Amino acid sequence: MEACPDTHRDYLGRLLHPTEGQGHQQRPGGKAWRLWTMFTSRVGQDPWLSGIQTPQQHLERQGLLLAFARALRLGIEPAAQVFSGSTIERTIREICLAMVRQGFQDPRKQHPSQERLDKPVADMMVQARRADPAPVQQVALPSSIVRLAVQKGREGDEAMSHATSDLITLAFFFLLRVGEYTESAGDRLTVPLRLQDITLWQGNRSIPHSANDAEIALATGVTLKLANQKNGIKDAVMYHDSSGDPVFDPVGAACRIVCRLRGHPRSSGIGTYVDSEGLTKRVSPALIREVLKGATAASTLLGENINPRLVGTHSLRSGGAMRLKLAGFDEITIKKLGRWSSDTYLVYIQSQIANLNEGIARQMALPVSFRMIASPNHTR
């Protein structure tokens, strides 16, 4: 900025170095930063490590970071619980990125421009992940169990049961993450679905939320718009038409949500309901999980063989993806509906589902002859 006139230099400096003049008072939120602040306070350091920012003090900065990671791994203060390797890695990354955004040094790297982390930090993360037990993957729920959960909720008299059933329906058909239809603690990119994010359609005509119940019941399709997601993609729009099932139908569920929230602000979460005492409440992830586990336990009478302990909120997203796969839909359709930008969707296509591999061994056992084609460099 030496070539800039003095009158403009200060202005450019404030844009390029936002921490100058305002110090480091803009503290980020979230659990990771709270734990780090508790740790640095205990060892007599500012959480930004502002007093040890010179290149010669890099090992001191990194030593504090490694000590913090060790405390998380051992379950001692500040967390008082044992963190997994992946959670430690995510926590460390959030803390260091917060420092970098405010113009401070990244304790993971000796030089800011280097791509890889310093070896001590990388080794620590690898060792922590290796020591973790095998993750317990939430099982994919078949549509029969999801429908059973929805049906039992619809048969109840409580507004909470009805709201929960409608959320479960939308979550299954639209492959929703739990944070996309319920509120979660902490600072997250995801904006949970709101009343204003639902559009009902009768053919190519949208039905206003102000329409009466009879007009809304004519809806043949529904779109949901996610304002923001964990992957940072904004305003993703998804569409479904009616399933034709009087109990298990995404359009019917959306219609009931619109009618239920008539008179509420358009910004109300789609899991909002009014209980018997007139109090406005919202369906929680814990309640969704409880209902799914209960339906799974009850499904044993129908011949299903799924352990309720392996069922969670992700079972809806995984179950929806599995149902699409078994129905023969291609991977592009599955990825688009589930908003997967990479092949991570394959985690949800669980290989232990017998239907997916049915007949493969029989085909592989059939005798087939084939002739080898010699390569251009092959000589007899």
C-alpha cells in the first residue's frame, strides 16, 4: 500500500487487517471456542495467543494446542468428557480458523502458506482417530417402519404426535438432515425449514398459505426451499408430487403443516405446534429419535429384524436413499434429492441390506467364457 495516498491508506488497512484498531474483541461462539477459552484461561493465556505471535514462538503456540487436544482425548478439563479423534480434529480446526479469520497465526502450521499441517499436529490427529472404536452406523430404516411410525402418530390425539409424524414424512421423502427440520444448539450454517419455505402446488399453480383448508387439500405437489445447508449451498429447492398413500404422503404432510401454522409468523419452524395448554413448542431431534425407535421395536411383530439401538435421526435420510436405490433410481437422482455434491452419499447406501445384493452371487457363479485380446506389444 506504499503507493496509495495517505488519505486512502488507513481505509485500505482497516479492510485488509480488520483486527487492527478493534483488537480481538469479536469472539466467535460455539462449543469449540468456549472449551478453548476455558483451557487458555486456566494456563494464563489469551485465547487468541496474542502474546506469542512471533515466528520464534511457533512451537509454544503449537504446544498449547497439542496440550488442549490431549486434554480432550483424556476427558479432563475443560471438557470433562472423552472426545473422539474426529471430534478433536473438528474442534481444533474450528479454533484455528477463527484465529486466522481475525488475523492471528494458525498454531497448526509453522508457515501460513504451507498446505499441510505440521507433522506433530498431523500425527496427533492420526493417532487419535486410530484409537477410536469402530463407529456405530445408524441403520437405514425401511419405508415400512417409517410408515408405521407416521401412522401411529397420526392416530394419536396430541398436536405433538401429529407434528412429529409430518416431520418424519418430509424427512424421509426429501432425505432431510435432522438439523434441516428441527432446531439444534450452537452456531450452525443450516437454517431449519420454516413455514415460508413450503410452497404447495395444484398442477402448475401455487396455492397461497392463506387459502382455506379445502383449497389446500387440492394440492398435488410441494416444494421445500433450504435457505442454507451445512455444505454452504443456499436456496436449494426440492419437489415431490403426491405418493397417493393417504397416510404416507409428503404433499399431505406439507398441507397439514401449513394448516397447523395458520396464524403463526411465516418464519415459524415447520415443527412448531401448540400443546393442550396453549403453549407454542417445537418438535426436538430427541423426540424424532424416540418415535423411530418405538416404531422399530413394534415392527418386530411384522417380521422386521432391526435393532432399535441402531436407529437414529439419520436412519430417515439413509432409509430414503436406500429406498431410491432399491427402486432403481440412478445416482444422479439420489444425489440431487439428497443435496450431495460428492460420492459421500454412498455411506447411506448400506451394503448389508440383502435386497441390494440379491442375485449377485448367482450371476457370478454362472460359467462364462471370454477371449483375451492380446495387447499391441504381445508377442508369441
